[in-house]
Amino acid sequence: MDKTNSKKLRARDLGIPFGGTPGKYNAITDVDGIQVGFSTIIKGDSIRTGVTAILPRRATASVNGQHCFANWFTLNGNGEMTGIHFLTEFGFLATPILITTTNSVGICYDSVSKWMLQQYEVSVDKIGDLGLPIVAETWDGYLNDYREFHIKEEHVFEALNNAKESSPFVEEGNVGGGTGMISFGYKAGTGTSSRIVPGLNYTVGVLLQANFGRKHQLIIAGVPVGQELLDIETNASSVPDKDVGSIVVIVATDAPLLPHQLKRLTKRVSLGIGKLGGIASDSSGDIFLAFSTANISNKTSTIKVAEFLSHEEMNPLFDATIQCVEEAIINSLIAAETIVGFGGVRADAISHDDVIKILKKYNRLNDGTQ
């Protein structure tokens, strides 16, 4: 079975059909060198939050000379991602990426800066090589008492250190920054997926934090699953039927792409969200970042050399990105578990049985019988 661990089911385990060929782990870590770690904070009846950390290159690599070309795009800007002005100006990424809850961007920014200075020997005249940290957020205020600022430096360090020691398996659902997140009226959170790019021998991987959408909007495999679920569900949800969240998407590839080409890749994230019924609502922060792990070589002390794909070769990468985003969002829903949080709000996990039943009704289930 295609799972990130031995316990949680994923979308393909239910027979949900997707295009393209996933990598070995069907995760962002199929792009060689990427590591992912989490700090998950669940305490009492009101703390449901955490931090997700992505190391773009192996933690054992020296930070100097290990920059990744990168770029970003926002579909709707009601959210935050730090470091993007530096990214726009210079076109490279040299720091970990953190995803967390809205009110903890500051502590994550400070803490990852401190962690980097402790990890890497960087002289004062080279401090600019670290760039500015990337910290993104979505709001978990329905399930987490965000007014109490639960995330501390120790949690950021935990996520980063866990990434350093991580295997290629990536947890999904109620984990890390995704712990308190809700999508399409159901418990969601962290999701990941990957694709082998046909004909190019490259990989595209996605990790995202899903916290957007209303139930009636949800589309899976072209089927109006959300509306069908509304028709059969008898228990009223305590989650308000409002699209007040956001989605942060990180796209990684080992394809040699320049910053302006990575900008083009980030724009295709929007199409993956749209396939599921997302509309980039007014209150949503839909912010995406893409980076390439392809090596940049030093020709001389002042001249660097980089290979890059021609624009005509980009279409398979666009397709792979859209497919990864679609599957990663559904993985976040399928892996998530029902949770009760702040104020007694209950976010139910989506019913696997009901999803299977609905897809069978429309002849869209990949169970070997259709």
C-alpha cells in the first residue's frame, strides 16, 4: 500500500484515482535531499497547534554554496510568508522553510534564525548568504486557543532537529503546523505527494498545509463529493460553514529551473486547488513557493554556472505540479483524524466509507472492479 507510515490511510488506499506516476514514497522527500520534521502540540482541551519544518537540502550539507533557486506566488494575499522580498530580489533560498499558525510567525522566524547560526559556522561577512528565513502560516483558531501563543523556541528547534533525523516517510493530517487545520468542513492539515516527470527523469514533490474551503465546494475525481456528503450526513458539524482559512503550498523539484521558471511552476498550484473546488476566498491566504535542488556550480570565485530546462520542456512539470497539489490536499483529508479543540469545537474526519460509496456511485473508484 502507498502510505507514509503503517497507520494512516492515504487517498490511493481508498481507490481514489489520480493522474501521473508517484515517486517511491509519494512525498516531497522523493526529491533527493529534502527532509521534513514536525513539532505537534496537543495539550488539555484547547491547544491544537504545531510547526512543520522543511530542509531543502540535507542537514549535513554546509549552508554556504548550497543555495536553491526559488520563487513564490500568491493567489490570494490574506496571509503571511516571510522572506519573499529577499526571494524576489535574489531568486534563491538558503534557509529552512517553516509552516505554522498565524500568531506564531514571529517566534518561528527568530528561532529558525538562531538555529541556523548554531548549526552552521557563518562568519559575519557571510551572514547574508543565509538569506532571510521563510515562515508561512494558516489560522487554526477554531480548534486552537491561538490567543495564548503556545509555540515556543523549543518547538521550532524540535521540528528542525526532527527534520535532520527524519526518514523519507512524511506524516500527514493532524501533525506539525497542520494539527489544528480544517478544509472543506473536515479535519485536514498536512499533506504531501510527488510525481515522476515523464520523459525528463526529474521529480516534483509537494508538501502543503490545507486550511480552506467549504463543504459544498469539495470535488474529488470530478465528483461533487462535498454536496453528496451534505445530502447524507445527519449530524450537524460544530465547525462554522465559512471559508476563513488558507493554504500554503511548497513545491520542490530536482529539475534545473531558474527563478522565473519556478515562478511559472508556482502559478500552476492554483489549478490543483481549483480542481478540488477551491475558490481563493476573500479571507484566504493562498501562498505558494517553489524551489529547485539542482546544483549550481562555481566556475570561479565570482562566476557561478547553472543549467536550466528550455521553456518548451516545462509542460510536464506543470502537469506534475497540478497532480501533486490535488493529491496532497486529499491526502491531508484522508489521513486526518477527528479532533475536539478550543471551546468544544469538533472537526470530524471525512468518512472514508462515504467517500468510497459516492465515488462508486459515479463510477470513479479505482478498486479494480470498474
